Amino acid sequence: MEIAKVSETGQVMIPPEMRKTDLLDVGTEIILTDTGKGILIQPKPPFPPTTLNQVAGCLKVQGSPKTLEDMESAISTGIQEQ
């Protein structure tokens, strides 16, 4: 646990060890969430969250689709090779 003070301008100094551990470099955007018991500080993800529906089909597949039997055969072959 670390203790910090809020400055007159509302700034809080996060100790260097915590900034290093949580990858909070200068300029890193953070998300502040009021949990009802305090404020949770988290780094903002570099990309917005996506759903499977938004990204499904974005990679083009070459060739014919594989059947379930094809996939099971490939898994079995891979296991035997190990």
C-alpha cells in the first residue's frame, strides 16, 4: 500500500515503482472509475473494445472450408507427432 496526497490542483503523484509496474509512462491516458468506496485508476486500453461480430470474417480464407472431420484429423495428427 502506498499513500499519496492530492495537490491544490487535484494532481496525485503515483510512486515510480507503481508507474513502472503498471506501465504508466508520461502521457499515458488513464480511466478513473468511482467504485463507491474510492477511485479505481486504470490505464486506458490502446484499442477500443470489440465484439466477435465486429471482427469475424475480417481475415480472408483461401481454399475450401474445412469440415469437422478434417479438423479432428489434423488435431489427431498433431498429437501423434508430439
